[in-house]
Amino acid sequence: MNDAPPAGPGDDGARCSAKGCQAAATTALSWRNPRLHDAARVKRWLACDEHADFLADFLRRRDFLLARDVLT
């Protein structure tokens, strides 16, 4: 039996970065902590539909969010 969630948009095996979530990622969040990283360093979190707004808001409140892109 396969316990993986059903495939969804952007499902190329990429999974959500939210703690404990194994859902397929549908959104990419690019971010950087400017106090620790120079402009060349960009980190990326992946998010499912359920967690995309939460993770983006978390980064936005800290002024870390650079871009939010839908995965195809």
C-alpha cells in the first residue's frame, strides 16, 4: 500500500517544506535573511496549497520573502 498523498499540480516528487507535511509542493517561496546572507544567497522553500499562505506570511513578517511562484 502506498501511503503517499495523491499527486497534484507541480508534483515531480517535490514535497512541502512545512514540518511534518508530505503533500506535493505547488508553490516555491524564495527568501533570504539579509542580516546573514548577501544578495547572491537565496534560499527556497516549497509549499503545498494548504501551507503556502502560512509559510509566505511567516517570511513576509520577517521581511525575508523575495518571491512566491506557482510550480507547474
